[in-house]
Amino acid sequence: MSFLFGGNNRSAEGSVDPAKIEMAVAELDMITDVFNRLVTSCHTKCISQNPQNHRYVEGDLLKGESVCIDRCTAKFFEVNKKVGERMSAMGNAAQATGSFGR
């Protein structure tokens, strides 16, 4: 984590750049949000909510649950990647034409 503490560019006091800390905290918050949405979405889809069908008596996931979660996770990240690419392209186009925020 040398980027947080300025690597070899520390000042004499050894202070930490507050802007870098703020950026790291914001990034951690975003990653946590993505993880929580992934878990909620795939758990709801793949793990039976009916207590008659699933009571968490097994220590491991069932075969069907495991396959479903693998596919759900792959789809989630693929969609996340496509949305990110699309938003980036839209932002670049808006910035190039000067219509960003209008």
C-alpha cells in the first residue's frame, strides 16, 4: 500500500496524504457495494428460499446451487464490465463534444 503513504516520497513528518486515503476509502466502499449486490443477487436466485426445500443442513453447496452461483457470478461480472465500458464510452464522447453534464 505504498501508494497510500507516498512510497519513498514521505515528508519529514511521515504524514499521509488525506486525498489518497479518501480515494482508497471510496474505492473500498464501491468494491464492498459490488460484492454485497453480487451476494444478494446470486443468493436470492440460486439458494432456495423455501425452508421446506433448504434448511442449510449441508456443510457445502449442493451441485445445482454451486453451478448456479458460478454462472450467476460470471454473468454479474460480464454485465458489470459491459456497463462500465458503455458508461466510459459515453463519458468520453460527451467530454469530446463538450456536452458533459448537459
